Amino acid sequence: MNTNCKALADDGARVSLRSGRQLAGIMAAATLMTAALVHSTSASAQDFSCAARGAGAEDEVVNTTLGGVPAVVRVPKSVDHRPVILWHGLGPPASPAELMQALPLAQVHAVKVYLGLPLTGARTPTDDADSLVQRQKRDYGTLIFKPIVIGAADELPAVVAALRERHCLAKDGAVDLFGFSAGGSAVLAALTEQKVKIAAAITVNAPTGLEQAIGAVERATKHPYVWSTEAREVAKQTNFAGHAAQIARSHPALLLVQGADDSVSSAQEAEALVHALEPGYTGKEQRINLVVLPGVTHQWIQAPGLDEVRAKVAEWLKRYG
């Protein structure tokens, strides 16, 4: 859940909302598009198509929207892997472009779709009264976690449908998912909802539910969270360990990557989720794994996390591709 939303936010800026100024800085950074790693073009949802590429096409990066969701799509010269859909967090990397730069996955010959989370980037509230800072003050659970995490998972079917329309995905084809922090929680929500076919999924430093995210917020702000009835419903809905049977039903190849020094999410929380999932993977234990990276904080794009995460993610996708 990382990034902006404080707890999910990211370790570095500790979006945990220590101050409105810090959050504003991170949100501003999230709107900046870094230079494209390869040729970049702009396309509308109507004119972007994977089928339009000729035999001599080069790697290409397309800024577009899919199912109404802002996206940066990276299309390689050749494709031999199903599409990989990736969500950033609320702290660095806090935008599709930043995530693409941190995790280009050049060795995975798949169409990579870097999605913008709700309430971030072009969809950041423009009214100061509705800013993430003000939303956090009113109710982190229902005004930040729910619309961003559950909202992102709810947008996934439309994104997948758009990929099919643009000939990037076969009619009955599955996708792979990646998510960091808040984006990782969105991955777990999508696995729980099972509204699209997911073959493999990876999370990095992802809170395993609203309760875990609230714990990070409380540690960062030094203030207790006041639970509302609606927030408790969100916590129940996102108690992913409690929904382990649903997640494991189709045995998606699931990798949880956790920084040992992460102050937002913890290895203990990730271990608890894996233990809850294990009975559903009986006979298929190799399809679920937890990797704890020593010395890595929530902000994995800094050494020593970057190379480790890149290697683990690519290895898992290629193994189950």
C-alpha cells in the first residue's frame, strides 16, 4: 500500500503523513513523468493496439488509458509471455512512470501495463478540502485505503477487457499482477475477488489488510486510529488471511517479497498470510513463497533492495510464465 497514503506510503518519505508537506511533496513527485527508457508515444484508448505493430517494430512505451485508468504500456519487440499488470505505491515509486523505471522487466518478454492508482497522478483530487492529507485526517480507512486499494482491484476487469480489445490478451487468457505497498494490497484484493483470471502474482512490502496498514499509520503518527463502522467493514473485506481459501482456489503462483527492515509492513504479517494460504496449496506448495530481504526497507528502490527485487520478480514471472 505504500506510497502516499502514509502508512502504505513509503518508508522513505514515510508518507505516513508526518506532515501535510511531506505528503504533498510525494504526491507532486508522483505526477512527474520520468524520461522514457525507450521510444515513447502518446495514444488514446481508441488507437492503441498490440496488433498494429509490424515485424520490425522496436520496443515501445505508450502513455494511454485502459478502461478509463491511466496507464503506461511497455511493448517489447517480441512477446512470449502473458501481459503483466503492475501497480505502484504511494511513495517512491509513486507513479506508473517511476515504477517502469525501477522495474522495467526487460528480460520478461511481455506487454507490461503500469497502472495509476485511484486518487494519484492525473486523478489526484484538485480540491484542497479533498486532498489526501484531509482525507487522512477524516478517515484513513474509508477515504484513502478503501478507494485506492479496493478501487484499484475493482478497476482491473475493465483494464483486462481493454487489453483484449487492443489484441494484447487472448479472449480466455490470464494476466500476471505485481504491486508495491498499496499496490500490493490491491493485488491481494484482486486475488480475493477473482473477477479476472490471474496466473501469477507478486507483492512487495504490501500490508496484508487494513488493520496492518492502520498499525503502520499509528506508529508513524503516534496517534490512535478511531475505528468507524464502515472502516471495520473495510477491515473485514481486506482481511486477506481470512480470505485465504478464496485466494488459493485457483492456485495462482504467488510470491510475497518483504523487506526485513520495513517499518510499514512486516515479515511477521507476510508469514501469517502465507501460513493461512498453505492449506489451499497442498500438493502445489512450490506455487507460493515468501522471500524476506535482509537490510531492505519499505523504500526498496534504494540499495540493496532494487537489484534484489528486480531479480526476484523477473525470476518468478519467467518460472510461471
